[in-house]
Amino acid sequence: MNQYTFTSTAYWNYTESNYTGLIITNSIPVDSIVRKLVNLKAVRFDFGKTAFRKSEPNHFKYIAEFLRKTRLESVKISRSGQLIELPIEILNHPLKELQIDDCTNLKDCSIVGQMNHLEEFHFGGKELNLPKSFFELSSLKKLVIQAEKFNDIEFLPQLKQLESLHIAGLNIECLPHGIRDLVSLKTLSLSRMSELKEFPRLDKMTQLEEIKVHDLLKTKGLPNDFEYLENLKKLSVYRLGTAYSEIELPPSIFQNEHLIDIVFSQCPIKELPDSFTQNANLISLGFFNLKIQKLPRSIRKLQKLERLYITECEELEKITPIRYLKKLKELDLRGLASLYEIDFEFNELPNLERLSLINLAELSVIPTFGKENSSIQAINFSRLPQIKILPESIQYCTELSDVKILEAGFEAFPESLKNLKHVMKFGIYHCHDLSYVPSSIFPIGITTFTLVDCPRIQENSLVHIHSLIKYVKEKVDEKYHPILAFWLFNNYGKEPLTDEMKVQTLEVLTDCSRELHTFILNDIYKLNPNQVSLKNAKNISESYVSILGATQSKKTLLRKQLEEVGFKYSQKITEKVSYVLIGKKPKMPDDFWGKERILFHEVEFAEWHKNVNPGMLQKEDTPKEFIHNIRRLLWSNTPANELVALEMVMNHGLPDEVEMDFIAVTKTSVDTKVRAKIRKLLKGSLSGGALKLLNDPSKIGQKYPRFYKYEQLVSFPQLGQFALAVYKKTGLNLERFFGYDDGNSPYRKEMFQKILPSLLENPKYLKIQIGLTENEINEVLKQPIFKGNLQRLVIISNNVKSFPTGIFEHETIKDLQLNSAIESHTIPLEFFELTKLTKLNLWWNNLINIPPEIGQLTRLKEVLIYPKEAIKLPEEFKKLTKLKRAYFSNGLLEIEKWQEVLPNCGFR
């Protein structure tokens, strides 16, 4: 169906009429479709649980009406439990393609035998019955059967003209012997047939171009007749014969000189046969999760090999023969747990274009590359914890365009990276030891530079470095890129800060985003002699100070505050000025750098001023009733009371405890003049994240204020105070308070009682996605309304540190999702008494152990667990015979064993 252009009824733009395909996910009038989509040729009916409204309960009638008013070439019907037969109207269409998927009650497809134009037929379900006339369709080229039972499979060999055959899920021990007579087949795919013991003969299928094998657990091996397949180009084998300790590969596979692409994955293959290298025409070769301990030396004979992938072969210790593959263009080594050394240089592969080294925990050195194979275009070095140095020879990779480095032990990158002129993408992720990225690499024309979670580069930064880098690349003159990279990568003490760089630093402040401006100003003291900051400066009293550039507060107020601490103010920067407050868009006098001066910025000064000249309410002995009274005045949401609170802090100073309450007034007060007055005061008193929050232009007025936007600015306790103040003033978004509060707020119990009624609306379904603690959750679960009724429970809260015991009281729970910060490593045994559970979803980083009692939950159909470390399942897991899906975010040990025990379960 790829030749059609699809739209969907879910978000269909009725002004467009040039679509040839339509995905129907809800009931809409057929006449409007026909009128608008005049070129309609293909349609997909999706009758999912929530797809069709109750206004159209009869799927059969809807399909029949649609077919009467259209003329189609392709039809797909999926997820209909109602449909028991296909409408007769389908015969009036010149159908070339028909797909039936997951229509559980549709077993009889006899009408298909009359579709003489049919070229492709797809069926996915439990049982399929076809008429004998189906096997006489002369136009049929492609057949896809995904079912447990196919009652007419013995007639399959009659489809002599068939070119593509895909069979999956059949519960049979052998395929019809005559299947070898499908002499026109070009593609053969056999998958998920756990009982199939013998692979069909291939000797007559001389037109085969591709064979795919997937999850044939009890099949002993492949037939030894590959020499007859003169057109075979690709062979992919995944999980073949895993029920056996070892299988042998037939020599004829490697004697077939037409094969150019071979993949073996998760098969019990312990040794590659001697015939392995007889096919010198191989171009692509992949080994995934095999038990092989070595590659045969004869691999050097594969002189045409261009792509080699070796993944999760944990016993493989040496890969020496690879050095002889001179035509190799792509080399991918992943998850080789025993590989501690690569004993050849990548330089020995002159045509190498892509190099990936991933999850090699014991590898300590990356071999030299780039000098003799400068045509390398992409490198991926991920999860290499022992690697400390990136080879200097990378500078010779003049064609390199894509670099990805993730969770590697690199401590610094070489200066020679600046020679890479063609790099378009450069990504650095989760490199916790990395402390130095040369500033010089930034202006080399990189389109996308990504820096994520590298704490030693920006240890104290609250801003999103990646967004700043993107801004620099898109908005800032290229000549300033090196100096901005110097600041972004925190390269002090690693690169010299020249006078020219100092000038450029202040120049770039004249035209940059507010976030970047604030980012640079936070470290502006590093331009000072010996990097002296304002709080460490001496002889401030009687020293002259001037202001350069625009400030957030009015300069009159700033001047007053400067003079309060002993400065003498100078309007112009003269020779006697030794201190300069740097604002936005500073214009530098020509002789500015002729004298050494101490530079500082407004936020730094505000914080210092607060410590030097605190008001009464900022002293340690501040009376609690003063704080209480200020908050009550601010929470009243009455302009007159807000002005009284403002007068109190103007006379006595601004206490830290009410900063967030005052900021809340600037975003919620009904009087614009009051908001302006308080904002004016705060700009001269706040610093750091609080000042950024004050300046944030977003307004509080929606039903659900977007507090998450402020999480990069201030701490969670401060956000808790802010969310509380907003609620007290407006009644908005009470729930967000619980996510930010640390559990110690004196108002917590009051707030909890206010949100409790909203959690009791549905006795069968309880969803808690606010930051309640386990004690609060237990109190919710003890409510009588849930007793004997609760079936679905969702808990999402990072404040949950231990397993909520209230869950154990509800044996009726069938579906449980728990997303929390539980500190324990195992599931409590009382949990396994919830024997009605059918779905279990745990986001639990610290979970490392699943008790054997898991076997008691025999009704489980789906298990989704997201731990930090890989989990090994207990033997009792095999008792979960109804399990259809098991997902573990970091994988499973001995996964093949569980697939053997639970063949109907999809593991990930």
C-alpha cells in the first residue's frame, strides 16, 4: 500500500482532496468521504477499542455501505471483534490487495476465492479457512499468513505463480512436502512456529532471492540444498533451533557464491564450519548473540566483504583476522564482553567509512584510525567506560561528518578536532569524566552539536546547554563561536583567556539571547585579574564604580544600593573607576582594557548586597509572626493588602522565606500597578534563579499553570512555596504543589484533604499522578469506596520511597502501574497475593530481584519493568503460561531459555 498517499479520519483536513488512501479510525458519513476524496483507491478500517463511537456499532454495515459507494484497489480491516464474514460488496471492486488483521471472529474467508484481481492477501488472526478456488487465483503474487491454524495449508503448493510467501505463528510440526514446488518464489519468510521440527526443502525454488527465518525454536537446522539457489542474495536467520544445545550450519550455505548478505542471530552456533569462507563474494555479514569463541583465520579470504557486524558474542575474545578485509567499509562491534583488546590498527582497513564500538566494557584502548583510512564518515563510540583517550589520529579523518560519543570514559578531547572541517553532527552524551572540549572545534561548520549530561564541563549550570549551543549556531556571528564555546564548555585554566577574547566576550553581549547573556554574566568575574569576584574584592569603600549597559533594575535604584555599601558612583568610565557593573548590550570605551578593573553583574551584586546590608526580616532572629503576617497579606489577593506587605519589606528588607510569595503576586495580582511596584522592588533584591523566574514572561492564569517550565530556574522547595502561593491566591493547580513540596510544609495536611475528594470519583479506577508520599497514598487506598471495587491502579510519584502497603488490601486489582523512587531492591512478598493481576507495570530503578513468588500471579498477560540494572528471572516465571508480553528496559539474562518455556510471549 506504499503507492498510496494516506490521510486519517482522526485529523482529516476536509479542504484536501488529493489523497488516494484513507485510514478510518472513527465513524464519519461515507458520502462526505466520497465527495471529497475523488481519487480514493485504498482504505484501512481500524476498529480499535476506542476508535469507533457508539453511534456506529455495526462494523459489517459500515464496511458494506462504504464499499457500495467507492471503487477500491486495496482494503485493510483490523481489530474488529464483530465481523464474522466479509460483505458481498467487496466483489465489486478491482481489489489487488486485501489485509485482514486481528479480526478474532472472522475465520471463513471463502469470498476471497472469487477475487480474480487479487495480487496480495494478508491474514492475521487465530484461524484461517480458505476455499479451494483461492488456490486457483492466477494473479496472486504475495501471501502473508499470521495465524495459529491454517486448515487449507495442504493446498498451498498449488500457487505456482506465488512470488512472496510469509508464514508466521502456525502451530504445526512440518510444512507440506510440496511447498518446494513453489518454483516462482523470490521471498520466503518463516517465523514464530515454535513446534516446526523440519525446515522445508529448497532445491526446486531456484528463483529465491531472499530467505528470512525467525523464531523456529525446535527446527534442527537448515537444509543442505543451497547450491541449487542460483538467485539467492540474502539469508537472515534469527533464533533457529534454540531448543538444542548446538546446531550445525550446512556447508552449501557458504558454497553458494550468489549469496552476498548473511545474518545469524541468537542461534546455538558454537563454531563456524570450515566451509565458512568458501563464498568469496560475500559483501555483508552479521553475527548476533552467538556462542562462538573465535573467528576462523580463513575469514581473510572474504576479500569483497564491505560490512561486518558482530554483536553480543560474549565469548569472542579475538577478532584478529579482520585486519585482512581490505574492502571493509563498515565495522560494527557491540556487546563483546570478553574483548579486552583489539590487536590491530583500524588504519589497516583503508576503505573504512563507518566505525562503531559499542558496549565493550573491558576495552581499554581504541586502535589508531584515520591516517591511512581518512575516508571514515561516521564514528560511534558508546559505553566504553575504560577508554580515557580519543586517538589524536582522528584529525586525519577529513571526511568525517557524524560523531556520536555516549557513556565513554573520555576525560578530554584532543585539540586536533579543529581540523575536522566536514563534521555535520557531533553528539556527546552522559560522559561524566569529560572535563575538556576544545573551544576551537565549535566553528568548524557543525550543523548539530549536542551536549547532554556532562557534569564536569558545566558543574553548576542551571541552564540548558544544548539550547544555548543551538542558539549560537543559528543566531550568532561565526567569528564569536570560539569565545562562546570557551564559556559554554567552562574552559578556564585549560585555554588562555587573551585580551582579544575578553573584548569579544563583552562584544557578544550586545546581541544575544537573554539566557545566553545571563549564562555569560554568571561567570563574568573570570575576566578579572586573578578571577577575583565581588565578594572577595578589597577596598570597596571609597572606590569608584560605574554601570556599563542596560540593567534589569532602574539605574537610580542600583546607584542608591551601590552607594549604600560604600561605592562612589561615576556616570562615565574614567581613569579613576576601578569597579564596573556589566549589564546587557554594554558599549566598550576604546581604552577600557587599559586599566585593570573588577567586573561584576547585577545578579551577583544583588546577592552580595543582601548579605552586606540585610534588612530586619533577613536576620536569623526574624520573628515567625512577621513571616506569617506577610504571607497572609499576600495570599489575600487584595491589592491594598499586597501594598501593605510591600511597605513592610521596603522598610525592613526582603526575607528569603517570602521571595516566592512576592513573585507569585507579580504573576497573579489583579492590580497591574501593584504588580509593577513589586516587580520593581524585587529586581533590585533577587538573584540567581529567583530573578530568572521573576523575569519569565509566561503568565499564571490557565487552569493548569505550566510550573514545569520553572524547574530549570529554582529548586523544588522554592517551587513548592511558589505553587502554594499561587494556589492560595487563585485556587489554581493545587496538585502541582505536591510534586515540589518535600513533605514538610505545614500546609501539607490541609492541601491533602482538599485534593482527596477528587481521587474518589471512580471506585474501579484510581490514578494518582501527583507527588503524594506513600503514607498519603495509603490513606487514599483505605477509603471505603475502593474496597471490593478497585480494578485498575496507577501511581506516579517520585515522593514514594517505599512500597505503599495499602495496595495489599485490594485483591480485586487487575492492572497496576507504579512509577516511583522506591529505594528497596525487591518486591514485598505480600504483593503476590494479588492473584487477579493481569497487567503489571513497574518503573523501579532500584529493582534487582523478582522473588520466586511471581509464579503465583498465573493470570498475568503483560509484564513491563523498567529497572536500572538487568534482572535475571526466577525459574517460577515459567508458570506464567498466559503471558503474552514481557518487557525489561535493560534486557534479560538467558532470554532464549524463557522463549523456549513461553513460546507465545514476546520478550524485549
